[in-house]
Amino acid sequence: MIVQYDESILSYVASIREYFGLSSSFAPNRELSKRIREEKPKRIYLILIDAMGANLIKRKLSSEAFLNRNMMTDTSTVFPPTTTAATTAIRNGKAPNENGWIGWSQYLREVDDIVIPFLSRSYYSDKEYEGDIFQKYVPVTATDEELQKMGIPARTLNPSFDPDGCESLDEMCERLKKYSYEADYRYIYAYWDKYDSMMHKYGPSSKVCDLYLSDINHLLEELSEEVAEGTMLVITADHGQIDTRRSYDLYGSRFQKYFTRRPSVEPRAMSFCIREDLREEFEREFKKEFENDYLLLNYEQVEQLKIFGTNEDHPRMKEFVGDYLAIAKSDLSFRYSEYDLVEFKGEHAGMCDDEMQIPVIVYMKKK
């Protein structure tokens, strides 16, 4: 599915930003803006549960579950439906094409390497870079940072990969509850990643992931009951997941001869840089092999379709997207196993509905 960005999660983010006097790339969502105006929250906590797609909530939990009862709507995330692109967009209200943060691995010419933006290291080797290498060359500013500059108390709350992060979702909820009574934060962005990690390992259809989603529902319902009056919880996700039952390893395959550098971005939204003299042949052979599984677009088609966003492109988008973008539309996922990369049972970043649709869950604590 092609994202309608004016109706995507970015319109809901725009409503939150509007409440704090911040501008956005997209118009605020009328329904959420109306609720915020009428309910006048003292503080807004935007809680993002990685990979908690709307379809998973609807299928796995009862209609009476807290997350279903309070789901205002489901909406599309950004493209690609993956953590790097979506959390960055949700954190600052701009589409991936504006930010330049589009996938787990991206080519960065300053180091002539495909790097992992979130980890500041090479994707295809163990090489590490000093500091926040991608942020250094492709800077983004989050909503909480903008609010801090305006003198409005705000913060981000992460898992334990952050020095001040949380060891569990239970701890995160306890801290959010405590902040609602004792701290003066008017806005908190809280991100939790374990559900995504579990589905990558076991697959979204697994019982262990079903049980964890029930735990998430329970902990968030408890939080809603225990936070201070005047707290609005807006709960969403960056993407969903699907079971990936098939894979194709491009490393050493007949397609490798076409590449001028290793593939990047995502296994299900893969960027290819192709020898100019072999592009017609590559297109023909790729479509013959993968017509039912991947949509292949050249860069001009990516631009025309506004895949990554409808506003003005970041000046480095061509560098990041490459010559072609292959977008998964089935349960097949590409691999490039030169360095024995892990093969996941659950994946995302393609164009399937389960990957793209995310919830907008809103709860206001009143007297």
C-alpha cells in the first residue's frame, strides 16, 4: 500500500505538536485535536510499542481488552514500516523523505560504508564509529528537544540501551506513573522494543508473542488507572510484523553481478545500486524471478509515487535510496548473508497491511 501521508500517523503527531505550539509538515488530525482541546490534558505521554501493529491487537486480544476499547482508529505508518524510519518520523513529525532516516542500514558517503544509523557501526562488518555518526551528517531534532528549547519540560524514556533507560515495560510504566505525580514533564515520548525483538525471533503467530502482547495490554491498562489526573496517554506503534516463511539469499546469487555496492535499507525494502550498462537486464531478470513477491521501482518512480513522503526531499535521498527500491508484497524476505546475518521468523518494512497498519489508542485520566 502507498501511504496517504496526510492521513497517516504523522497527522496524529501533528495534533500533539499543535497542542504545544509546534508546527508540523502535515495537518493535525481533526478528531484527536478535538479531543485534546476538549479534555485539556495537563501532560501528554506518547507511548510507542515497537511492532504492535493494529491488526495484531485486533486479532490477538479480545474486543474488551484495554487496547481495543480505547483504539480511536488504526492508521498507516510511514514508509518503510520500520523502526529507523517510523520512530524518527513520529519523534519529529516529519516524513522519512524529509528526515533522510529511511532504514536500518544506509550508505553514508563520508565513511564510504553502509552503516546502522541507530548503532553508529557498519552493517556488513564489526567496524564501529565514534559518536553518533549518522546524526552528525544527517541531523534530526525530536519534539521533546524542541520543547526543551522553548522551556517546556519534556523528555524521552527508552529501554536499557539508554543509560537512563528501563529494564522492563513494568519499570517504564512505574516511572511514567511516578513522573505524572512528581515531575513537571508536560510531554514524554516513551519507547519500548521487546515485542518487536520477540516477534523477530519467534514470529508474530507464536504463542509466546501472544502472551507478551497480553502482558503489554495489562501493564498499559494498569498505567491508565494509576497515572495522575489530567494525563493523556497516546499509545501507538512504528509498524506491525508478518511471519516471513520464505527467504532468498542474494549473496552469491545470479543477481550479485549487477551490484555496484551491497544492498541496504531493509530486507523487505531493499536498495540496489546497479551497474549502468546492466540495468535493463537487471530489471528484466528481477521481475521474472520476483514479480509475485516484490515491487521493483527505479529512483524516478520512487520520486513520482512519493513513497517516502509528499514534501520536499532531503538533499541526500538519491544517495540513500540508490538506483532501485524493491518492496516486499508477500511473505518472502531477502537476505544478503556475506557476514552470516540472522534470518528472522518475523519481519517488517514491506507493503503488506499487517506491516503498515498501526493503532492510535487514546486514554485520558479524569477524576
